[in-house]
Amino acid sequence: MMKYDRIAVVGLHQPEYDFIRKHFDGLIIWHQSIPKIRVVDETLFVEKATGVGMLPVDKMVYHGIFENDLDFIAGLALWNGQTFPNPH
């Protein structure tokens, strides 16, 4: 069984997300605004797009400067995983 990466996409508009969805075979969690995140044992968990709970992600793509994004970007920096752009 093949393992697919799960990416989180934050801050992109619907057409941009649709383009990524069309060209990416893995799993995607998409949020237009900042989701809740948690770093546990070097794993980044991101709030599910629908429903309750959080899912682990392998990569993060985010765009935009949000009013209250310091905790979000600091969490990504602490995670130290594959993130675009680099939060450092």
C-alpha cells in the first residue's frame, strides 16, 4: 500500500486551492484562515477542515499575513518540518 503525504494549505483562495487539488494526488487539509495547530513529538497536527479533531500533516503551505499569526508561525518554526515559505 502506497503512503501519500498529507499537506496543509492555509491562506489560499478557492481557485488556488482547486489548482493544487487538481495537481496533487495526496491528502489535503485546506483553510482560508489560520487553523489551530499543535506540535507533538516532532509531528504537526492541524485542525480538520470539517468536523472535530486534528490530523497529522507532512508538509505545510501557507500564504498571507494574518493579524494574529505569531503563534501559528512560531508553531511551524518549532515543528521544523517541510514548510513553504520557511517560517524561520
